[in-house]
Amino acid sequence: MIAHRRNWFYRLAGQKFAHAISFKMPMTAHQVREELQRMFSITSIEIWGR
């Protein structure tokens, strides 16, 4: 299922708690993952939308 959301939660590898991130345009999980990898230069990112 492809979900387009503006608000997503992510947790980087080794972190205990999740962080929220918001975008102006609705984005898919794949787009969010690419943006977070570009921001943090880390490949291990757990994301989910609510």
C-alpha cells in the first residue's frame, strides 16, 4: 500500500525514541527514506506514518 502523508516518524539506528518530521507536500515512504538518508547520510532508518 502506498500512503502519501505529510507527517512521518523516524528513528535512526541506535536511537530509543522516534522523532517526527513534516513536509509541505504529501510524500511516500520511499521519498521520505531518501530525504532522511540525504539529511543524515545514514542507511539504517526506521520510518512509519500515522
